[in-house]
Amino acid sequence: MVYQEIPTSVKNFMNTITEKCQEHPRWAENFNACFANTLLTTVKRQEDGTTFVLTGDIPAMWLRDSTAQVRPYLAIAKEDSDIGDMIEGLVEKQFQYIQLDPYANAFNETANHAGHQTDHTKMNPWIWERKYEIDSLCYPLQLSYLLWKATGRTTQFNQTFKAAVNEVLTVWEIEQDHNRSAYQFERDTTREEDTLVNRGRGTEVAPTGMTWSGFRPSDDRCIYHYLVPSNMFAVVVLDYLKEIFETILKEEELIPRITALREAIQEGIEKYGKTTNKAGETVFAYEVDGLGNASLMDDSNVPNLLAAPYLGYCSPEDEVYLTTRKTLLSSENPFFYEGEFAKGIGSSHTPENYIWPIAMAMEGLTTSDKSEKERILNTLVATDGGTNLMHEGFDVNDPNQYTREWFSWANMMFCELVMDYFDIQIEK
């Protein structure tokens, strides 16, 4: 089943936002277009009660994107149990997919052999793509937890959930020492970001306590395979798991395992996950390898370093975070671009001088400065290419040049920033 019309609760919420946006009518115009678009074009409710969420113009569901796409609807789910059911159905689908293959990042609606079936890795007909990314496992755990906090419902913490949690813990433990892993990935391509070196094993690493990632949230390969922001996200969701198993499920057996993994990753971030900027100040690294190499950069896709407080990893006033943030929002970050119409963080995934609305929204969501939030929202609506929707990336000197006509994740990040401006936050 797909949504043929916008539910009353969603219309009422859009009307509330519209009223709040009286001084910013363009915000309301884009908010309403984006907020309705995700429900009407990407959400497909299945006969078994699960929910499949298209990423947009690609006919597959990403574990990461699908979580971010529905997250703003959590603000409505407490009052509208059907919206809550839709989100719970997505959680169930995500955990079913994780049990199919915890190393895959994107899945098909049916076992239709669609997607990158010729990749040199362990494919099956359900998998669209098998680029292993830590955050693909973090996001469903986050959504299950946020659904509980927003609505009080706990039925998502079922046998599917528990089986998937065991898969996640096992993968993260194995990938603390990638030499123990059977995972490899190669693609026949001229685009080097889409394949791993070293016969699909990736560049060399040494154990750090952190857990290994093949690819970034952009689906581009890691250069050094301890991806610090994704390990930060893992720390946060492991805390969530501990709380769930202690207070809801009241099952103690997994607690020592969860705690040990969480502490090892956190210690790894503290010991290995930092570097220095040009001024000699301590900042978080984007990637490290445990062998002394570190990258000073940030990517636009979340989790990124900019998002650390948004994820719940640290306070927005944390000293190392603030120094990192200042560095990343400058030319010291090779993916920071500034032009005639906008400035912000881009990605190796899109052309030079293209910045991403997702990263701009995250910049707004991680500052307490209302005037900065307002500036970013004004820029986002002014650079939408005349579509009232957000895109993947756009040229800072010509916003009519953009990638992806239809990108639901970006739409909903814009919506979340509008909500945040008016102090409507998703409860954590």
C-alpha cells in the first residue's frame, strides 16, 4: 500500500509549521513540499505489516536513508498510532534485512536480483548493494530507540530485533580486527571510490578497539578504515542497547558484551581518533588506520564529524568538537566550498564546488545560534533550483546545477531543521 493522500495528522502538523513560518513563507512552502513528498513517493506499506522506504530516484531501500527519511514523523507518531505503525513496520523490515546480510547497505523490495549483482562479494537476490558501512547498522537501532522515546511503544523490541542485535554485535566485534573478517568487496568500475583496494580487503589497518568500515555514509570507500564519526555513532547506539536490554527487555545476558564493545570503541576514539589542525589544535580525525595515518576532513553525509552532538555523542559545547567544527567549516577541510550563492560541506561523491543540503542542515542542527539557523534555512530555500525540494548537491556558484532530482533524505533533513528552529525536537 502506498499513501494516496496525506494523513490528517500530517496535514495538521504542516499547518502548524505554516503558521509558525509567517515571517518566512518560503520555508513553509518548501517544508510542506518536502514533508508530504516522502510519504507520497517513497513509503510502501507491505501486506505483512512491514514498511519499505525507497531512497528516491533509486528503486532500493538504504538502511541509513530510510531511517532519516521517517525520523521527522516521530513528532506526529505519539498522537497518530498509524504513523507509529508505519515507522515500526520500517524498523521490522530493517531488522529483517540485517538478518539477511549485516554487511549490505541497500536492499530490494523483493528477491528480484536488482542492483549491483555483478559486484565481487557475497551477493543474493535481496541485496541492491553490499558496501559495508557501520552506520547502516547504527541507524535501525537508533530508530527503534527513538520510536520508544517518542511514543512509549516497545513492541519493536521483539525476536527480530534481538536476532538482528546479535548480528550487529558479532560483525562489530569481528571487525575490530579486520584480519578475522571474511568480508571483501570489489566492483568492475573506473570510479575508484566504488571499490576496495588490496583485492577487496581495503588498506592496511592495525587494531585500535574501534570497528572497521569498508565505506563511508556517502557509499564511497574509506581511505583509512576506522571511520571516526561512524564509530561515534556506534558508541551512542550501544548505550541505547544497554538501556533497552536493562529497562525494557530485562535481559542481562548481553549487557557485558554490549558494554565491553562500547568501551573498546570509545577508548579507541580517544586514543587514535584525533589529530591536529594547522594551528596545532587537537581535533577529531575523519578516518584513521591505527598505523599513524589520519585524515583531516569531513564529508557531507551523516554520520559525519559535524553531526557528533546531533547523534548524541558529545555536547555541542565540547571543546574538541568546537575546534573540530571550526576547522571543518573552513578551507582546511578539502570538501568545504564557498561561492557566490552558498557555502558548506560537499563530498567526494559529487563534483568539486557542489555542497550538500544535508550537511547545511546538519550545520544548523548543531548550533544554538538562531541567526545561523535562519541564515542556513534562507540559503536552502534560495538554492533549491526552483523545485521547492532539496537535492543531493548543488553548485555554490550556480544552484540550478544540482545532482539528484529526487532525494528524500535531504528533504527530510531540511524539514528537521525547520522544526528545530521552532524548538520541535525529536526526543532522545
